[in-house]
Amino acid sequence: MNWISTFLKSSIGKKLLMGLTGLFLCTFLIVHLTGNLQLLKHDGGLAFNTYAVFMTTNPLIKFVSYGLYAIILFHAFWGLYLVMENKKARPVQYAAYNGNANSNWSSRWMGVLGTIILAFLILHMWNFWAQYKFGTVPYTQYERNLATGEVTFSPFTGEIAGKMEKFIDNQSGIEVTIVKDLYIVVADGFKAWWLVIIYVISMAALSFHLVHGFSSAFQTLGVNHKKYNALIKNIGVGVFGIIIPILFAIMPIYFLLLN
Amino acid sequence: MSNILDSKIPEGNLNEKWTKYKSSVHLVNPANKRSLEIIVVGSGLAGSAAAASLAEMGYKVKCFCFQDSPRRAHSIAAQGGINAAKNYQNDGDSTYRLFYDTIKGGDYRAREGNVHRLAEVSSSIIDQCVAQGVPFAREYGGLLSNRSFGGTQVQRTFYAAGQTGQQLLLGAYSALERQVGMGQVKMYSRHEMLDVVTIDGKARGIIARDLVTGKLERHFGHAVLLCSGGYGNVFYLSTNAMGSNVTAAWKAHKRGAYMANPCYTQIHPTCIPRSGDHQSKLTLMSESLRNDGRIWVPAKKEDAEALRNGTLRPTQIKEEDRDYYLERRYPAFGNLVPRDVASRAAKERCDAGYGVNATGEAVYLDFFYNMTEKYGRTEATKKGIENPTAAQLKEFGAGVIKEKYGNLFDMYKQITGVDPYEEPMQIYPAVHYTMGGLWVDYNLMTTVPGLYALGEANFSDHGANRLGASALMQGLADGYFVIPYTIGDYLADEIRTKAISTDHPAFVATEKEVEDKIQKLLNIKGTKSVDHYHKRLGKIMWDKCGMARNAEGLKSAIAEIQQIKAEFWSNVRVPGEANEFNQELEKAGRVADFIELGELMCKDALERNESCGGHFREEYQTNEGEALRDDVNFAFVSAWENQEDGWKLHKEELKFENIKIAARSYK
Amino acid sequence: MKINLKVWRQKNNKAKGELKDYKVDHVSPDMSFLEMFDVLNEDLITKGDDPIAFDHDCREGICGSCSMHINGRPHGPLAGVTTCQLHMRSFKDGDTIVVEPWRAGAFPVTKDLSVDRTAFDRIIAAGGFISVNTGNAQDANNLPIGKEAADEAFMSAACIGCGACVAACKNASAMLFVSAKVSQLALLPQGQPEAKMRVMAMVNQMDAEGFGSCTNTGACSAECPKGIDLSNIARMNREFFSANLTGK
């Protein structure tokens, strides 16, 4: 398997790793966004909290998530390493350098944008993941009327085994869910306007990172054809540069306005 | 007839000479090739092809070029194409026809044997280049495409858009680099050959200067190949690259190699005129433009004056006030007369005071008529418009013109700032190619044993005028298919010669001479730059040894050049040091050689009392102003030997056994 | 026109360099950028100063010698032209123009504005060829090649090796140059037998020369005087993957 290490040591192999991990992270963003959109449901957080439990308990998802952390870290640090390497290729800088004349701003600042995103991720993990895993998170009891679909909820002060308990009271026709309430952590967290601003700026960074990153990954993979280039570019700009970052950014703004 | 000028043309039937030669020439066995060293100076088509081919055969090759990479040699700038007698178009082409066209095009001043060999190998060149991956233009069926070129009745020109020279050179360059990678060729870029070292009358090496460090180096070779191109830059302004020079050939000449036909210079009629004194070089506009452009100057002198001082635009001049002088003088060929004829006619009008730009040296190449009337109207008919407006005609026609010549029109606009779709182009002839060069025999060997000259550096194949698309053919023929055979004839007797130490007194002495000359140049510390002298030399050459020459002018040119030489060596200013990257020093050495060459060119032109091809002597013309050749007295190659007290002329008689000599007429 | 210049002066590879100010009067808009330098050099020589070294040869945009980084862009402000084809009418009277050499570790400065680009030659020597000795070729028309492939190969082969791609790239990457040659030969049937060896050897040499890696900014192609397309780089990536996955 000597060829693999030789391949990965080459400049093209190195950037292939960036492209592949980047595209993987793009698919993760879609999954993450779909889950997080539950936050916008008017159910007091039932759907979101259920989703949070699923994501943290399903063995397969758990396995994938550790892979994800590894890939995020790899993508970040490998990227920074490559930035350093590439800097070495030009030991003396230009006195005048007009990059805007020949390339997009975002394509030249991927390292900086990525670093902003990495910093954001640390903050983000601290805000929610760490709180959920190690902090004190309250439990909430949801009662859903199976006939009308109406949901009511109230704080739960007792104890349950695990993160969630769910049962149906056949007599009243009510589905009771007692669950660790990440929703309230989120809602509380985004009361702070400065945090919302940080999140929104970070999503802007994500947008610029992906406007270049998505189509760039395809170019690295060797996918460049007149017929499909426009499609790839449009998905990169439209979906990953605009829709996804905006939807992510709406969430903190939504909670800030809700208060 | 001097004995030393033995052209060594093999005996026998014209079309069997080369075949017989190849099967009887001496060979060098593979083991011996490994111990034979060959120096190749220059990396253009001839140099790269020769270096690569000889290395493939097993010789140890050293290749030198003054550019930073062998890929930059000026062969790269050739636009049009390369001729080959493939007859792929089924239009009756053959080796003989290519041979015939080349001899006739050369105005019957080339050697039959060499030219026939050139025509024979032309076909293999295309095969070789395609195998190397040269992307020639193709038809939809996947076969090679051809176009026609001036002076022929068949389509035999292979091309790669307008960059044929580039593609052929890159093919030869990659073959060369392959050998560099394999260690068979040692490449010395940014090295300039400054002298040939001869030992016992044989060329045994060179002195080269590392242009970055300024260090002089001695290199031994069992044979030395000069593939250093032409000397058009003696005119200062030419279509040659800035660095193109005669130095390698001139040093060889000083060491005993004869210079042949130095006065044969090709002037290309369609170049962008110079815009002022700052002009450093001239740019060619493809000859194909003459297919759709009409050449004219104003019929009235006052209009020409108004154009020159900018108070009148060409579009304001009425049809009846225009002089389409080529159509007037040559009704049969019109704007499509050969290069030399078109060039002289332009000069004649400008000299008479009808030139149209500030310098007075420009004529119009006007596309308006064909754009509107020919293409515009056809397009309108295709679109079903019965009475198109003038604006429609122009719009439709411009579309067609853009498709055919778009890149040339863009280039013209880029350089001149004038939009040729709106105003006629200005053109003027410029020096383009030099048919003369080092005298060589059939083996491409000069009069110095072991010293060869290939490509434009030699004189052998184009006579007094070169046909379009034949320069690339000759460079590659010499490099790929001729020298690999002919060098064996010499080296077979050299297998016992061990590599000579570069400490040999001849190397030491030659290096000393080179060093002294460099120091001499640096120590003059005068007041005028090298370019100052080069420009003066160029002006004399252009005015008196250019498109048209006469005895009186040539005599005064010789005196003026001698004057320039004296001034140069007493008042030139070469800044900097010898031991550094010093571009002025490089130029100084080259211009010093150009000055000497200029004198010889004038002398040669003065000696040749006839007009032929690129050499037009005003005293020798017909009543209608056409060139008048003298086959009785001048059917020979002039070969000049450098002697202490000047030059001695040797004549190689040209025998035409297979072609009947006739006058060229384009009326 | 009057032009102010800030030009990089550096005596040799070892010396330290700096930007120096020059004034050029009597600049004609019809001059090429290099002719403006000729005028300046003539002036410097007459004054007894050292003229500015710069690479140039054909001055018609094809040899690839000229290599000036002008106001932050290789070959100056126009797209699709080399420095020698840039004319002073693209500037205004009184403009200040910054002129620097190509900057890349793999292109060390020789003197002033002239750099050493032999790294490109070494990359070609590593594999940028088809191994066919002189005299071995079959008849050219025995191998039909579709016009589209031939034209595309030509577009890739149009590279002049000037190094503007490296100069423009923020990583000083040579991917466009290398991929143009890889593409040209990969598009042609003649290039197939050695395709795998070729791309591996050329990429290997490119990396060894110390060029940076590609981050797909597209600056190279945008500044390329011959408009070599980015699709060449994608093709080289494909060739490289397939060579690694299925080659020896």
C-alpha cells in the first residue's frame, strides 16, 4: 500500500483530502440543518428534543458523529497545514498584489474563513453540545393529544432513566413524552444579542467558505465539464452559499426576536 | 572556381542521390557513439531537433541557448505553417513539385541536390511531428488539414492555427527535454557561444559565456553544430526576436567558415508599420490578409500629407482618389503578388511621397470593399434581405471577417490602438528572414571540418527568396533527418580521437581572446549606448541594402558602416561588469558582429550585378520595373572568406540539370 | 505622457532587493510597456547607472520570455496579453506603476525583473513528451484524430510557459502549466501509452521544485495570456487519480 502514502504526499493527493472531507461536511450540514429546523416548529421543542435524543443515543449515529468530529478536526488542521505549506512557496511577497482582478475574494481567504468557522464550532459545541452532555439541562414533560394533535408542556422535576421516556395514556388518548430539554437551552442562549451576532457573522463566513469550497471540491475531484459546471456552481452558491447559511442564521435571530 | 567549395553533391540521378547517399554513408557503431561528443548551439527547430535526434542515436550532446529556456527560440513565432509533399489533398502534389516550386521561388539561386533532399524528407517531418503529439489542424474525419500558401498551386501546408512554429518547436523541445531527462543531453540555457575553438584546422569546441554569472566556459566537442538562426536583426528593426543574432555564425566565419549569399534578405510585405523612434521590433500580420484586403495609397500627394499630419482620415478619401497600385501594376495577380514584389511596390509609393502615417512609411490594407460587397452581400442574400442598408452590409461582412481573421484584427488593435473594422489597416514591409548564411556542403558542413550549420544559419535551400511555410520545413529537415546521417560521415573517422582536454592551448588562447574582447568593450566607457549604434546601422542597412539597392548607395553604406565601426569601438558605453548578468554587454558583443556583417552584406550586394529574389538592384530591372536576373554571369553562390585584409569571394557554380531556368512573371 | 515607476532592483540572486523610484518622461501611448523600459534604460545608461534587467525576446506574445508583475498583476492590467503586447495607452499620464519580478520560491530572481524558470524545463524533462525517436513514425494520416480532440489538445498546447500562472496564484502553484501539457498529451491517442507514467512523473517533479498546491482560485487561468482553461487542471487530477489507482 505504499502507493497510497505516496499519493497522499503529493500536492494533488493532499488537496483531494480537503475536497473529500469538505464535501462530507457539506452533506453533514444538510442533515444538521434538517434537524435544527425542528426548532422553528411551534411545539415547545418536542420535535427538536426528540431529535436531539435520537442523535445522541442511536449507536450508528454516535459512531458517525465521532467520525464527523475527526473529519472536522482533520479538515481544519490539514487545511491550516496546507496554507502554511503554500505560504512557503512564495517566500518573498509582492509589494503590490491585486488578487481581486483575477479571483474571488472568498477563494483566496479560505484559510481565514475556515479559521473563523473553526472558532465558531468551538463556541457552538461549548454552547450546546457540552451543555447537553455535561451541564445541567432541565427535563420537560410534553403531553400530546392524539386526537387533536395539541401539545402542552410543563417542567418535569422527577427522575427518569436516560434522556427520554415516552408512553401513551390509552384512556385519555394522550401521548406523554418526558425528555431532556435542549430546546430551552437554545432559546435561553440566544437571548444574548452578542451571541446572535457572532452566530450570524459565522454563518456569513460559512457562506463565503462554501461559495468557493463546494465547487472547488468538484474541480479537485476532476469534475469539470462545460455541461455541468454551471449546475455545480449554482448549487454551491445557491444552496450552500445562500440557503443553508441563511436558514442557520434565522434560528438565533428567531429566538432573539421571540424574546 | 575554388577547389575548397566542394558541395559534395552525390553523383547520380536527382531522385536517387539521397537514397544512395544514406545507404553508402559511413556509420558509427553504437559503442563508439557513446564516446563521441557533439555541441549544438541554438535550440530552435534545427537545434532542438538535431540535439534530440543525435542523443537518441547515442551521441553525447551538449546544447546551448542564450534564452532562459530552449523553448523560447524564435522558431516559436512562425505563424503560417509547414510544407510537405504528402499529396493528402489529391491535388497532384509530389516531391518533384515541391522541389520545383522551391527552386523557382528561390529565383534559381539554390542547389538542386539540397532542395530535392529537402522535398524528399518533408513528408517524414509531418509523420514525426504527429507522432510527438503536435496538434495540427484536422478535418472532421480526423485526417490532417492543409491550406495553400503563396507561390504554389497545391495545398501542401500543414498548420496549427496561427501558431505552427510554436507547436513544432514545442514538439522538438519536448524531444530534447526527454533526452535531457535521460542524461543524454546536457542543456546549457542562458549560455552564449562566443567563439569556436579549432585545433589542427578542425572545430573542437566552443567558448561560451554563462550569462548569469558572466563566467567563460570551455566546452569540447568532436563536432560543433551551429543552429543559431538568421541575422535579420542587422537591420535593427525586423520581425526577429530581440535576441536573435549573428554572433555564433560570425565567430565561425572569423575562424574560417565562409559566409554565403549574405545579401539575400526576405522582406515581408504585411507588417505593422513602426509608430516612432521608440520602436524596438516589428510584428508580422499574416500574409493571408491579402486575400481579402486591398492595398492602396492616396492618388493625390496633398491627401497623403493630410493623412500624415492627421487632418484627414482614410475613410474620407473618395474611391477615385485612391491608388490601388498593385491592382494597377499587376492586373493578373493584383494584391496577391509574391512577397518581394508587393514589398518593393509599397516602398516605391512611399518613397514617392504617398506614405500614409506620420513616419511616411505605411500603406493601407483595406477590407471595407470585401467586407461589405463580397461577404456582406452574400450574407444578406443568405438571410433573404433584398436591399440591405450599408450598415447591414457592414455588420454582416464584419461577422465573416471576424471569423476568418478575428485574432489578427484583435492583435492589430492591441498594438496600434486603431480598430481595423472601422479604418483600413496600415502595413509596411519589414525584414523577416535571411536566406544567406554560413556556406555548407551537402553534409551541412561548413568550410571548417567538424563545424556544421543547420536551419536559417546556413544558406543552402532557399536560394534568393524563401517560399512561405518552408523555413519550418528546412529547420526540421536539417535537424531530424539530414544531420543524423551526414554527421556520421565525419565522425566515423573521429572515433579514435579521445576527448581533448579543455586545458589544451587552443582552448586557453581562444578563451583569452574572448575575455580580452569583453574587457575591451567594457573599458571603452564612451558616451553612446549600444542601441544607438545598432539603430544607426539598421537605418543604413534598411535605406541602402534593404528592399532596393544600387551601387552608389551600397558604396556609401560601406563607408558609413566602417565609420560606425570606428565610432562604436571608441565611444560605446557598456555599463556593468563582466562577471554578472549584463544584458548590455551581451548586446554590445552582438552589435559589434552585426556591424561587421553589415559591411559584408553590402559588399555582397554590390558584387551581385543582377536582381534576384530578395536582392533587387535598381540598375538591373526591366522597363516595367521588374527584377532582371543574369543567369549567364551570376548563377553562382557567393561564398566569402574572411581574411586579414578583408574578404575574398569564392564562387560555387549552380548547375540546373533537372529544371529549366525561366523568368518569374506575375503580370 | 509622464510615468512614475517603482521597479524592483536586485543585483543578483544572493543580494537583497528593493523597490526604486524612476520617472520616465516623453512616453508615447503607442509604445509597448517594454519599449518604455528601453527608453528608461537608455536614459540610465547615458547617466552612468545600471540599466534594469528584464527578460524579453520575441516581443510578439509567443516566446513567453517577458515576465513583469505590473501593479499587482502578471503582464499588467489587460486580459489575454503578455507584457510585450501591453501598450502605454492602457495607462494615464502621471500614473505610478509598480513593477516586480514573478514571485515564487521555485522562480529565484536572476537579476532585477528577470527570474529563473528552468523548473518548468525540468518538469517537461520528467515526462512532458511522447517517447518517439526520430525516424520511427508511421504515416501521419494512419492515426485519425477527431477534430474536437485535436482542437482541444491545441488549446492546451498553446501554453507559452511564461509562468504568469505561478506568478498570479496566491500559492505560487504550477498546476496550470503542468496540466496544460498533461492534457495536451492525454487528449491525443499518441499520448496514451505513457499517460500514467507521465502524469505521475510530472506531478512528482512539480512538487519537488517547491511550487505550492492548487486551491482552485482560478487566478492562473484569468491571468494566462493564452487563456489556458481550468478544465486542464481537473483533467490532470483525473489522470493522476487513475494513474495512482490503476497504475503500477
